[in-house]
Amino acid sequence: MSFKKISYEVVDDIATIAFNDPSTMNAAGIDTIEELSLAIENAADEARCTILTGNGRGFCSGANLSARPDGAPAQGKPDAGKALDSHYNPFIKAMRTHPHPIITAVNGAAAGVGCSIALMGDFIIAGQSGYFLQAFRRIGLVPDGGSTFLLPRMVGRAKAMEMTLFGDKIPAEQALEWGMINRVVEDDKLMDEAQAYAKRLADGPTQALAMIRDLVWQAEDNDFDSQLQAERFAQRTAGRQPDFREGVQAFLEKRPANFRNS
């Protein structure tokens, strides 16, 4: 498929997917989400780590309001949540169940559903000019894309309430202080840093990393005993993989593990 709203490439087992619609500051319209869904599906088969970022001045400015201003069908009452069922929520779920780690590299604005997508990263890195904005209240809507699940767990109820009720920008440094993201770097070093982290993950034991990310996601809702059980079964699966044998052999031989060939 020839992408129009995003860019996609795979180099050295790292897939880089980027919003690429400068006329809307990378708005995430339905057409963009369709392309993102296909790209992340391709990345699942073609790479060992995925970077999601934005080309140009911003990461993603949110849903494309000019394309669908009120979610209204030709007749009847508007349903601003309809596209969530058909497009946005399936994409968010695809990020959640992706078979290897996702790095989100935030340049400029991550607003509205763009903020939600950014926060779905397993490792979130932002440039110094990056910021996060729950813009929904500004147009009389509620947060979506999983925001009301993610934010209280990341920053606590009080800060999640503040961010969503007031709709103020949260600069990258403040997001780091709040525990929303992992790193803040100089703007011109954002992609170099993201690539460096991605290489470390791509060189790692992919199946084990997939299980690690799944366990951490599960821990948001599991009780302690359920999480111990989940770890037990994941460890059984991990222990049967070639990566485990390679890792042990490399340890005994005092050399770096070569998980790519195991």
C-alpha cells in the first residue's frame, strides 16, 4: 500500500511509523488511523521494535475535526463515539497487543487522541519542545483513546483530573516529573535517541520482551496472586525459547548474547 497520511520504513529490524500530514499538523483522521493500523500490522511481521513519531512540527494534533466536525450521520442524532468503535479503539488495542516494544517519540504537540496514542508507548521519549494536551474539554467532548484508563495509572487521580478537566498543556519536562514519560532530550537529538533505544530493544530477546510488556500491562488490573500466576506461565513459555538457551550460553561463555540468530 502507498501511504498518504503517514510514512513507514523498516531498517535494521526497526520499523519507524510517522504521522505525515503537515497541512493538519498531523491530525489523526479516520483515513490516517486506517493507514496506521495497516502499518503497525506490517511492523508486527517485519520488525523487532517499532518507533511511532510525527514528521514536521508536531507528533499529532488530535482527531481531524475539519473532516468530521461533529460525527453526525446524514440523518439522525450525531454520534461522536462511532468512529471510536470502528477505527480508534481497534488501533489502540493493536498497540496494546503488539508483539514487540513500541517507542513513541514525541515532537511538538501530542494533543487529543494524539496524546492517547503517545501514552500507549512502552517507552516514551519527548523532545524539549514536546507537550501533552488533553484537548477534549475545549470542544465539549470527553477524553478517549484510553486516556481515562492510562492517566490515573500513570500520574494518579489528582493530576489526571487536573489534566483532563482544565485541558492545559503539560510540557515535556513536567510530563517527565509527573511520571508520564521516560526521557526528555534536545529536539534535534530526538530521533537519534529513539533509534538508539530501539536498537537495544531490537537486539534483545523479542519473545521475552513481548511477554514482559504484556505482564506489565496485565499488572494494572490483576491482583497479586493473579499476577504471580501470570508470571509463572510466562516464565514457562520464555524458558522454552531459543533465546533462553542463547542467553545462558552467552553468560557461561562470557560474551554478549546474539538473540537475533537464536
